[in-house]
Amino acid sequence: MYLERTDPISKRHSLRAMSLLLGVALALSSFAAAASAKDDIALELNKLEPVKDACQAYFLIEEKAGKPLQSLKTDLIIFGKDGGIAKRLIAEMGPVRSKKTSVKIFSIDVQCPEISGVLLNDVASCAPDAAPEACLDRLAVSSRLATRFYK
């Protein structure tokens, strides 16, 4: 014969266990949603081209998740061959269209052979995402060149 426990202690433990399981399920679902939002915009340093006393940098940007941005202002730090900071550039990469690959070109007042690396230091602003760090988390950076591009 099966006897069901109905004492208050047993019910309290059951409620705690169910609350704990529900909390774990919610945490896992929000973790999965956050993980899928990471790295859904690929940003590649594709080409550096000398132009007079400057360098034109070509960036390939691809939005993969179907979440476009009207604006994506990146804070880029250009490093010289000596490892020191040569230049800072605020570059507007937007608009970033949904599931589209685009090329953005920027002039840098440093000669191309003098550039050893580019740091995506931060996202200065992005829209419609309210927090620049949300956009920074979405970016996966790479370089097709020997010149390092990182965040």
C-alpha cells in the first residue's frame, strides 16, 4: 500500500525542489539565448592598401543572425611596428544589414607597412541596441592579413 506524505516539511521540500528546477531551467534558457547572440557579426580586416601618405583599410562585415544595426561605431586602435599606439580611429561600420555582407573602407593616417595590428578597443555606440557592450559581444573579429586584428 502506498502512503502519501502530507506533512508540512515534505511539501516545503517539494516546493523548494520544484523552484530550484524551474530556476535552473530559466537560467539555462537565458544562457542559451545569450550564447547564440555572441559572435553573430563577423568583422574581418581584409585588406590594407597604400594611398599617398596614408593607408586604406578594408573591412568585411557580415551579419548572420537577422538582427540588423542602423549604426555601429567602433573604437579602433592602430599599433605601429614598434608596438606603440600609432592612431585611434572611430569608424562607423553601419548600417549593418540583416544577413548581408558589406565592405567598409577607412583611411588611416599611417603608412600601411608601419601597421602591426588593429585592436577593436570598444564599441562607441550602436543602434538599435541600447548598450554598446551588447554590440561588442556580437562581434567576432579576424584578419585575412599578417596584420593582427583582435578585441
